[in-house]
Amino acid sequence: MSKKSMAVYPGSYDPLTNGHIDIIQRGLKIFDKIIVAVLKNPAKTYLFDLDERVRMLRAVFKEQDKIEIDHFEGLLVDYVKRRNITTIVRGLRAISDFEIEFQMALMNRKIEPRIETIFFVPSESYSFLSSKLVKEVYMLGGEVRSMVPLLVDRKLKKKFRRG
Ligand code: ADP
């Protein structure tokens, strides 16, 4: 029997958006399982702490056994190796993503030559969407209900005391 194909989709997910979900769904057309790996970077300030981000993802993807939620700290390459996986999934939105993603993919490959990075392009309707933009809109009192899952929308409203 062939071994199940798995890929790691790393990111901050602060918070999860429908753009991330679009990429996960596309990834599942190719891989049997996607491990969504939430990054904890001690140098970064997040709106939602690691526990909140992981819990939101687990709630949104509960009962979906092709999606696993995990978290990591430190080098992505070390995490991927520890999990015995050789493929990283990332999303490519606009030109602006390209340069940084290109650098990261090459750096990761330099550190660990067995690792490949695969990019998926989201639906056009999500190509402008980012966690950062979502936070900014909520902070300013706006609504982006169609851009995030219901549970994330509720958490955002709570965070900004509008719930
Ligand atoms: P990071 O802090 O690593 O950028 P993010 O959580 O913002 O983490 O994003 C993780 C990955 O998902 C990145 O590859 C990013 O390009 C991709 N991504 C984020 N938002 C979208 C979107 N709307 N459409 C497609 N890909 C996206």
C-alpha cells in the first residue's frame, strides 16, 4: 500500500481567514493530509496567542481527519524534519508575496535540500485578503464577515469588545 502523502502548511494564522482555508482545500486535492502548523515566534506580537490560534483552527476543522492542527517554535525546517515530511505548502497571493516566499523557499532548501515548497494560488476573491487586513478592518469597526469563518468573526468581535 502506498504511503500517505502529507504536507505541512505553516503560518501565523492570526487569525485564520477564508484565504487560508482555500489553500488547505486546494492542498487536499494533491495530498492525503495537510498539517496546519501554527508558528509561535517569540519576537512577534500576535492579536491571538498561540493557544487561541490553535483552538480556533481545531474548532473550524473538527471532524476533518485529513487536516491536522499542530504548532511549532523555531526553524520550520527542523519542525518539518521532526515530522518526517518533505513538502511545505504556501499560498501565493499577489506579486507582493512572491519575493519573500521565493527567498524563504530557497533558504529552506539550502538548509535541508530534501525539502520542496509547493505554492497554491487562491481564488481571486481571496487574493487581496490577509490576516493583517482583517485585523485592521475590525479594529476600525468594520465588518469582514465573508472573509473569515463564523467562529473567527465571533472571536474578533470579542477581542475588540463588540460581541
Ligand atoms: P505568515 O506569517 O507566515 O505570512 P500567514 O498566516 O499570514 O503566515 O500565512 C500563511 C501562508 O498562507 C502564507 O503562505 C501566505 O502567503 C498564505 N496566505 C495567507 N492569506 C492568504 C490568502 N488570502 N490567499 C492565499 N494564501 C494566503
